[in-house]
Amino acid sequence: MEQEKLLEITDLSVRYPGAASPVIHNVSLTLYPGQITCVIGESGCGKSTLFHAIQQLPGRVEITEGTVTYRGRNIRTMKESELRIVRGSGIGVVFQEPGASLDPIRKIHIQFYEALRAHDTGISRAESRKKAAEILKNMEFQDTERILNSCPVQLSGGMNQRVAIALAMALDPKILLADEPTSALDVTVQAQIVEELIRLRDRYGTCILLITHNMGVVAKMADRIAVMYGGRILEYGSRNDVMQNPAHPYTKALLQAIPTLDGKPPVGIPGRKPDIFPARGCAFAPRCTISVNECETCLLSKRMVGDDHWTLCGRMEVQKHERSGS
């Protein structure tokens, strides 16, 4: 039996309102139930823009080409009233800063009530509080009553992020979008958030799309990895395929930049990312060690590396030749 496609992004190009050209080019990605997909890359490579395009929040971005389909329905053609339902009960969101989800001076139980009531006008405060307590307990909060009666200013940053995740799950969404949910936290709290997200996936079968530049988080969480640079997905595959057999020079450069325990210093990526993402060619070409002139102007197409593992690198055959030593 074919697995349900919860979210299908097809040939998506996106620009900012008023901009002349797109900043995301021809991105395709499919999300399935119970799967964690990590979108990785340096800051400013288009990850968060993709995040906003999926949400379809007014005034953030404009889709110029392609489709975003939620459970078979094109969200570009939905009315705003339909999108409001999808954004809460279909797609939950966790932002980098908990303050984007939480009012710092309103008690947590009130914020749960307001979120639930926006989608269920008949819910009572008592019912809302009971559901909020259940969600917090399922997320292994030890003192749910204290949390519900607290304001975010009375909680730590890590606790607030966990509450923000619980709030995003209040309407039992099929998909959870998480945009750099650990980057503002210290290492020990990051680990707690990662474990929290994995438990959500295991308990509810939640599909998670995680945007991050933290390769340690990716190594711990990802089922699938999409490597993004210059507004394109340059490589896609399973965690093991991408991290153990990277096919694109950019993926290799990212992995080489990770500190290791063997004493070898990490290797930085020379140059800087482009300010304008080209419509043709590989945006990474100016920083790539194996690029040729054609890389900056060619029409990119997928090249299969293995089962459901592909790259946009046109120099992949050169890499194979160099590895073989022939």
C-alpha cells in the first residue's frame, strides 16, 4: 500500500513581495507520516523562506511557480478561512524564539485556551485546561499545574520552547514545522528539545519538517535530509546516504566543517554565499573546488546516486573518477 503524502512541494519558486526575481528555485519535497525531514544549510540559503512559503502567511513571500499540496489539496487555491484551519489542525509551527508563539505576560493555560478556542468555539476553559495538562504530561512535564499557572517570563528559555512545542501540538496537527527550534538554547537544553520532538514523532506519528544548520541535531533526528544552498535543494536522501556518502561538494564541505573528536580541526568553506540566487547554474560554483565555467550557467537536473538519493551536481562523474583513482 502506497504511503500517504501529507505535504508535497513540487517545482516551487518563491520571491519576496516586490522583488524582481525568486529566491527559491524549483524546490520539490515530499513529507510522509512519522518521518522527520531535516532541511540543512548555512544561514541565508533559503531554508526559512521555504518555511514561510509552506505556511502561506500573508505578506511574507509570494509563490511564482509550483505547488504546495496538503493531503491532496493545493494550499495556493485555498481561501483564508480554509488556510486558518490547515495552519492549526493540519500544520503546527514551532519558531526559533518561543516569543514568536507565546505572550510573555499571559498565563500558559490562557494561551492554550485561546489557541484551542480559535478552532473550536465550543470548548470551555475547563476542557481546554484539561487538554493542555494532558499534552504537557505526555511531553513529560513534571509539574503541569505550575506550568499552566505561570507566565512565560517566569520560565526558562528551554521550558518556554517545550511549552511552544506543546502549544503547536494542541490541535493534533499531522505536520510540525520547526524552524531552528534549538539554536537559541544551550547544548544540554538542545538535547532535551531534540528528544521531545522524537517522542512526538514516536507517540503521535507526527511528520516533522525541521529547518536547522546544526549537524549534530540532524545526525540525531533525521530520517531524510535535504541540503539547501542558493535557494535550491542540492542533495536529498536518507540520513545515512547523505552523511556517509555525500554526493554534492557543498554537502561534503558542510560535513568537513563539523568539529570531530579525533583532534582534526574543522575545515571552513572558503568564500561567501551569494546575495542573489541565480536562476540557472549552481550557486555554490564560485566556492567549489571542482567546478568549471559551465557550472555557473548550466541547467541543473537531478542525478540519481542511489535509491531515493539524488544530487544536482553535474560534476558527480568527475568526483567518482577522482575517488577511483583511474
